[in-house]
Amino acid sequence: MINTPIPRLDRSPELRNCLLKYARLKSGEIWNDPDGKHKVGCLDAASQTEIEKLMDQRKASLAIQDPPYNLVAFQERELNEYIRWCKQWITTTEYALAPDSSLYVWLGADQKSGFQPLPDFMLMMRQTRFLARSFITMRNQRGYGTSKNWMAVRQELLYYIKGSPIFNVDAEYTDIPKILRGYYKEIDGRITENMERSKSENIRAGNVWVDVQQVFYRMEENVNGCYAQKPLKSAERIIRASSNKGDLVLDFFCHSGSTLVSAEINNRACYTADTDPVYCEIAIRRLERLRETGKAGWQNRSPFEKEMQHDSELKALLAETTEIDEGKQLTLI
Ligand SMILES: C[S@@+](CC[C@H](N)C(=O)[O-])C[C@H]1O[C@@H](n2cnc3c(N)ncnc32)[C@H](O)[C@@H]1O
């Protein structure tokens, strides 16, 4: 098996700087999909003018936002400043969404620091026109534990709406078989239980997701170098429930391009952005790879494999690191 991983780029700034020359976008530029479907912008989510440029008058029916969480993996900002910044990209998101649309936001809660920024973000959202709809928790398989505390395995996902968007409830069943009878309900004067009312052998996804595998280096969808990659299954669940085929989906914090790739697989268009040209490049390459090979990631190979063969600086930097990219997301809880 070919094994050419690169380490997490947030922990290897020299490597990230070395890869910058392979990024086809510079700050402020937008890649237009030759198939006319998607766009990737090297843009700032908080900038109204940059997001207007990305949207070019179009409106989307769904946004999936996964910002830096103000936790350890990122340079910590003062909490008020972080929430002010969130307000800015929430404003650009509201601008970019259609009157009837959905917004999902992944956000962390730092248990060592009063659970910030989750509650502060929720309070800020009450001052906006978005209406709270659900508070979802996804369970990670591996977590961050000490012998003095519960293992931290949760990822929080907030679901808001604007107007009256669609919700394709039937689209979303888990792989978990329904085994328990119960939940009796009267229908046409007759007491029925959940097995006979059910449309599927499996249980519906609720607001606690225990059936989504966290990405790790053995999975085909793994993107080496990325440190905060969300599973395609979570993006797909959101996309299928809260948009229709042909709709436009947004993600202003693109990183590994999970929303972009999931939109492609599920026949939606995606406009996505990241301030870092290297992550924009990785996301575009991931989409291209999917189209060329049907593979949704690189597993234990690298998005920059070809360059690794002839770039001596890159080779030397990689020789210095032996880390396997197993630790993604662990610093984000
Ligand atoms: C938590 S990661 C997103 C992970 C993504 N959902 C995935 O599955 O790969 C956050 C990303 O936001 C980017 N970012 C940080 N500040 C930004 C900003 N102001 N505008 C756009 N992107 C930003 C970072 O470079 C990083 O790639």
C-alpha cells in the first residue's frame, strides 16, 4: 500500500508555507468549477464585499458553517472579540441565504473555560433573525480524556432556520436497526406502536448522532494535512435533510472541502470559502480527485503526492516529520 501522508498543517507551519506555491488561488480570488456547478473562494467569511463577490446575486437554501472554535487548535481570541467576529460571518451568511433556508453551525465548548464559546454564541444568535430549531450532538469515537473527568467525545451542531425551509424528514434514517417497541400513539382511534407506524427498519436520526464515524487515516475520505475534517456522512445527513437536488449549499470555512464533496455526490451546488489558499487548493484537488477516480479523499496518501517527488524542500521537510495524521479533531473538542 502506498503510504505518503503529510502531517497536520496547523502543527507544521513550514510545510504549509512550502505548499503555498502550489495553491492556484491567491487571497481574494475565486475558482469557478469548469463544470459550472461549484465555486471555491480564497475569501474571508466575515467580509461582506468578498461574500457578495462569491454569491454574485445568487441565494442558497442551506449553509453549513464550521468556524474555528476559539479553542486550543487556533490562536485564542478574547471571547467578546470572537463573538463579534461570529456576528460578522453570521451577517454575511444571512445575506447569502434565501428567505426560506437553513443554517447549521458546528461549535465547540471548552470545559476548561466555562464552556465558551458555545453559550455566548447561542445568546448572540438570539439577537439575529435566525430561529433556533435544534441542538444536535455528534459523538466522536475517540476522545480527549483524563482519569478525573468524563471523556470528551462530543461535537455540537446548532440548527437554525430563516423563514420556512424544507426539512426532508424521510431522507434521514440511520444504519441502526429498530429493535425496541414502544412510543404508543393513537391513530384513527386505534393505539399503534412505533414498529407498525414506521417507514423504515432503521431508526430515524434524532438530535444525538452516534452512528457517524470520525475521520481517521484508514478511511478513504481522509485528507492528510487537514486537522478538523468533518465526516462526509454528517455533511450528507444535513444536505439531504435540509436541501433538495439542484439547490445551492454554502460553507464559508471550507478546509478539507467536506461540504463541497458531499454536495457533488448528492447533486447540489456548493459555494465555499477559506482564508487559507492551501486549504482552498486541497478542497479543489479533492473535488477533482473525486471526479477522476470516484475516491472522496486520499486515505494515507497526500494531496501533494506528485509535488513530493520533485520538490527537494518539501521532501526535506517531510523527512523531518514522522507523525501520522491520527490526531485530527482531538484538539477541537
Ligand atoms: C474547523 S475548520 C473547517 C473544517 C471543515 N468543515 C472540514 O470538514 O474540513 C475551519 C477553517 O476555517 C478557515 N478560516 C478561519 N478563519 C476564516 C475566515 N475568516 N474566513 C474563511 N475561512 C476561515 C480555516 O483556515 C480552517 O480551514
